[in-house]
Amino acid sequence: MTLPPPSDRDSLLAEMTAALSAMPDPAACEHLRLFEDEAAHALGTAHAVAVSSGTAALHAALSACGIGQGDEVLVPALTVIMTVAPVCALGATPVFVDSDPATLDLDYEDAARKVNARTRAVLPVHLWGRMGDLGALAAFASEHGLAVIEDAAQAIGTVRIGRPAGGVGTVGCFSMKDGKILWSGEGGFLTTDSGQVAEHARAFRSHWQPAPPGEVPLGRLATNSRLAAPLAALALANLHRLPDLVERRRAQTRYLLNALEQVPGLSALAPGAGEEWNGFSPLLHIAHPSPRAFAEHLAQQGVPNSTGSFRLVPCDTRPMFPRPQQPCRGAAEILNRTLAVVLAEGDTQATLDRYADIIARAVAVRTP
Ligand SMILES: *Cc1c(COP(=O)(O)O)cnc(C)c1O
């Protein structure tokens, strides 16, 4: 098995040069407008709105769905703090829902128990690029009358039963931070079929100017979370490479999983039925004792991974939230037992061979 070389980057320089020659331009909208048109087209939604980060996309999306003081939003405990911070910033309360270790999907029984009269939305997170069961999500949301806001920050390129991640809910949120598959250094965008959500998000990212039709410009407190022109140019050039970027990530993940196939106590987590996974992170179930210490050891040895390098823990156990009466055990089990290797576009076959070698050695030391 060999890994194809990374795709050509000359187009990035060309778009950056074009953006630079137009600067300073207070209107700075040419690349942004093109990016939004093409992103909407790529995701199959009516609108895309570019913002300064994935966090900002979630913030604008939640605001556009009317989430505010006194509302509750169901969020998987199996996520990063960036999903939850915008819920709290709007004065709403995140209610953490457990996940099913067999599928990584939301535990809908737990979710149903946590719905009450204040619940306004469910925020599924396609962590590591994995999408859950879309039928179950749609049935749950419609039964309880909830908006669906997708955190698809890691999921661009994943398709399940013909539906792209970020194109399933009322609104989909993406990050273009440089660790994601589609990157611009920093940045994000949201996708939606609702003209009203798009107009709200465009106002929200720029201190309510332009205002939605019929409203007063600057008439509401909002944010500055515009995407800077040079980053919009990078985002556009990378969007043109998106099929290549997704294919490369898939190839890298296949390559590493293939190299680790015979390693005892590690087994690849297969995608769901009908899921065309983007391969965001090679995912391995760790059957060894002390799996978290194992992941931390790998991080120290130079294999970056979600738990070992970034201390990913269930969000309900983070210190800024009240101590949960019933912690989300499924989420904890998933995070304790999953090795999620962090990849980047530039990782070569040599990088992945080194990762495989370090992982195999670490297992050999632990296996009696
Ligand atoms: C990266 C990420 C975010 C936040 O995106 P930023 O661009 O860093 O603000 C949110 N949710 C998930 C799942 C992410 O991976």
C-alpha cells in the first residue's frame, strides 16, 4: 500500500496574491462572496455564511435559531468545549447527553429523559467525522419539536445515506482551523436552507450590519466574527481542492489503519451503515488495560491523538459545569478506550510509518 503525494498548492498562492493586490479594501468581499456561493453549492444547501471560526459559526447558528436566556440545548458530552461555549455565551444551558459506545452516536433514550419544556434544540456533534443515525435524529427532533444544529467541524466530506454532514439539520457548522480537512488557518462557516437563518448570521457576524430585511442596522448587540479577506482567499482555494483534501485524509487513515491491522489489542472502529466517512482521524479501540495512559504515552512518543495530546474528556466533567449527578458513562468509556490519531494534510507516508512503528512498539512493551 502506498500513499499518493499531497495535491499541488500553487493555487493557494495565486488566490492569496489576488486578495493581497485588492487590499486594503474595507468592503473586502470578492473572495468571501465566491467562497460562500461555492461552499453552499458543495454542501448542497441554499446558503453558506463565512465567519472567523467554527465557534463563531455555532454562536451565529444558535442565535439564528433563537436560542437565548432560559433555553436548554441538548449537547453530547462526547465533544470539545468549543461546541458548548457558544450555548453558554447566549445565556442558554447545555444539557449533556450520553453516547452509545457501540456506535459513538447519541444515546436517544438518555436524550429523551433530558427533554423538558425549556428544551429548544439538539446539537449533534459529528466527532472524528462520524455521523450518527440520521433517521433517529430526525425522529427525535420532530417528536420533541427541536431545531437541529450540527457541529460538523470535523465532518466535512462525510456523507451518510446520501446526506452530507452539515446538510442535515436546520443549520450546519464548520471550522476551517488549520487542523481541519478544509483549512484557512482560522475560519468557519455555516450552511442552511433557511434564508432567515442566513440573514441573521450575516447580521450577527458584523454587529447587526447589514441588518435582516425590515430591521435597523446596528439595532442589536452582536459580534465581530467576520472572516478576514486573506483567509477567505485561502478558504476559496482550498475549497477548490476539497475533493482532493478529503481523498487524501481518507487515504492517510486507510494507510495507518492498514499498517496497524495485525497489532494485538487494537481494532479499527468501522463506520456506520451507509456512511461514507471522511477518515478525519484513524480510530482504534484500545483493549489494553490503562488505555488513557497508553494514549498519553503515544502522545509523548510523538503520535498526536485526541485524549493523549489534547486531554479530551467528557464535557459534562469539565470544571466550569456543575458536577453531574449522573456522569455520561458511555462518553467516558468511548474517550477512555479510543485512540484517535490526529492527522494533517502534510503527513507523508514516512510520517504514518513512524506513527505505526511507535504504536506497535508501545503495544509490544505492554503485551506480556
Ligand atoms: C474545531 C472544532 C470546533 C471549533 O472550531 P474553531 O474554529 O476552533 O473555533 C468546534 N467543534 C468541533 C467538534 C471541533 O473539532
